[in-house]
Amino acid sequence: MSTGCRDLLPDARTARCPTRVSVALLLLGSWLWAPAGIGQELVAGRANQSPRFVRQGSRLYRTASFTDQEEGLADEALAVEILGEEIEETVATPHAAGRPRAAVSHGPNWSPRGWWARPEFLLWWLDGYDAPPLVTTSPLGTSRDIAGELEQTSTDVLFGGEALDAEVRPGGRFRLGYWFDRCAEYGLEASYLRLAKKSSMFSADSSLDPVLARPFFNIEPGAEGQDVELVAFPGLLDGHIRVDTQTQLQGVEILSRQLLCQDCTRRVDWLAGYRYLQLDDELVISDFKRFVATGTGLQVGTTIEEFDRFATQNDFHGGELGLVAELRRRRWTLEVLGKVAIGTNRSRATVNGSTTVIVPDPDEATTPYGLLALPGNSGTHAHDALAVIPEIGITLSYQFTPQLRGMLGYTFLYWSQVARPGDQIDLDLNLSQIKPDGLTGPARPEFIWTDTAVWAQGLSLGLDCRF
């Protein structure tokens, strides 16, 4: 009698499981266990014996023909695993043999039922990026000539010089899949991953920090050395400065899923398809200062508002291969995932700024450059590079009902080639290029591509729904 999955538990696919997995591991370059060759019994029955299970319509019934209850229960669990059917009790009398009397559930149904969906809540850590010192301060009484300069023992770095945007952040991942056959040998799944946009803000004001400065290294001929642009200094300038950063990660996958091998408690599937991943970063520095004393060359009350913006966007497109293995024990399932995507990463970096000077007359003048965004590095720059994205994951799930599982998992993802905004900042400046007399010496800053790697890892909590 047909069971709907080739009638037999073992088949050529199961018998060749070790060989198939060995080949898959060599191709993928990763390791996963594979079950040994397994020979199982017929679900429908054995030679010279009555069948233990009889299908009537859409239900599977256990007959009372056998007296060995332990063997019967083992076969029954086996049928639930492979066929995904609720087992119905039968009456143990000659007249009622094979006829259902009362339906009794015997554990979870692990078999897929066409569609499946996995909504997950994520709590992930995203690798931050380094940025040079961008805001400094010095104690009251520090000489104006060295206030805020790097390498001075009296200087404190208020912002920069460490990793930015490295905090934990929430997110979500949703997977939707479909099995094309009842035996769950061929399927297709699509997934969307998104981590919440993480924004952070730093600010400092002359009312709390009387000395505020933006440090750089001056390479203008005749003025080489550590230097600063003062934002606030007692008796000279009042002002404030602010730094805003934000980061977002999101991606899409479309994968085919094909059975590689399986037995009653273990299963290994091939994954192959397409992956897209996007990482966006932005860093904006803005300051405002008002001149409160003469002797600076500017009229008292003159204000200068300035900003520099560094933004990067990374878009990865590539092919992906992987393996996913499941180990099942009663209502528990342990899933191990390994996959790698190889493709092209398109990085774009945008550098721009502005300076607005307002004098009390009133008169206003705006230039399209800030302090760190000058003619040599301003604009939009693009760069293509080969990138690799490996990912590993482990998930433990518990079967609540035949169609519902709860899941707790961990994922680690690595992206080999990205551009981050902090790496695109050049603190070597030649300010003569924005003076009326024009450039003298090298034009710095200049834009030089600097790539780095990024990782993301964290926990997931979700459901697996079959319908």
C-alpha cells in the first residue's frame, strides 16, 4: 500500500548519504556530519506479516495485528517521522481489525506541509568602525597656541579615536518557503533581514567645555605640524559642536533547497541561490561659533556655521551555496547551518560639506566646503571589489503542535570587503586651497579608498509555522 513517499523509508538517496555529504563538504569547503548508511523497514509492512499501518483516505491507521508493543510503537514513531501523519488507534478484535475507533495523537508531526514561515526577532551586535579624533578639549588656562592639539599631554579627546556604532541593536528576519513535493525533497525559500537603524549623537557646548577644538595635521608649507580649528575658547569664541552617526544593515536571500540525504532522525539539505546585503553608514560633524572679541580679523558678533558629512553605502550581489543539517529527538530539533556567498561589492562614498559666515551688517557668504571636506576629497566616489560573506548558524527548536515550533538560535555573519565612513576621513589638511591666494603645496585631504571587514552576530527568537 502506498505511503506517499516512495513507500520505503530507505532509498538510494539514503543509502548514498555518506558519499553525497562527503562530496558536498568538499565542494562547500566546510564540514558537517552525515549519517551512516541506514537500512530501515517498510512502513507498509514486512514479508509474511500483516501491515502495521493502513492508509484510509487521508489518514494512517495502526492495526492491532502485532503483540510486540515496543516494536509497534517504534514503527509508529517512524511513520510519524517520515509520513507526517496522525496515527489512529484500531480495535484489537478480528471483526474490527483495520477499522478506526478512536483517534489518539502520538507526538509531533515533523513533516513539512507545503508552505512554511519563520518570523524571528533578532538581537544582534554589529561591528563598529574606527574614526580618528574629531573633537578635543583642554583645561582652562591652556595657551591658545596648543589648546586642543593632539599629542599635547593636556588635551583630552571628547569624540573619536575609538570604534563607533558598535552597540547591540534589535531587528527582524522573516523566511517564507514552499516544498514542491510531499516528500520535501525540493523547495524554495526567500528571506528578508533588517537590523534597526542605529543613530547616535554627541554634543559639546562652551558653557560646559570652555575649550573646544577640531584637530588636524597641517601640511601647508611653513605651517607644518599639529593644528586645530577652535570652536570655543574663553574670551575669544563661544560655540558648540555636534557629531551624528547612523548605521543600518539589511539583506535579501532567495535559495533553492534540495534534500541531500536523510534518515528517521537526521536530514541534510543543499542550499543554492542569490544573496543581497546592504550596509549604510553616515557620519556628520557640525559646529557653530560666534566671535566675542576683536583681534581675530573678524568683526565681533560674526558667526560661522560649518559641517562635514561622510556617508558610505555598500551593496553586495552574489551567488550562495550552503548546507543545513537537522538532528531530531522527539519534540526537539537541532539545526546547524553553514553557507558562503561570493560576489561583487559596490561601495559608494559621499564626502561633502559647507561653511556659512554671517557678519552683523548683515552679510552672508557660503562656500561648499567644510573643514575636513575640501576640494581634494569632496564628491561621490565608487569602487567595486570581490567580496565573500560566510555565515554560520545554530538553532534549537521545540515542537508545540504538528504545525508550530518555537526556536532559539545564534548567527554569525562576516563580510570581507566594505567601506566605512571613519576610514575615509583624512586629517592631513592644506587649508591654503580655500584661501584667496590659492593652493600652495600638496592638495590634502585627498580621497583614498580604504576597505575593511565587518561582522554581525547575535541571538534570534522565533516561530516555525507549517501550513
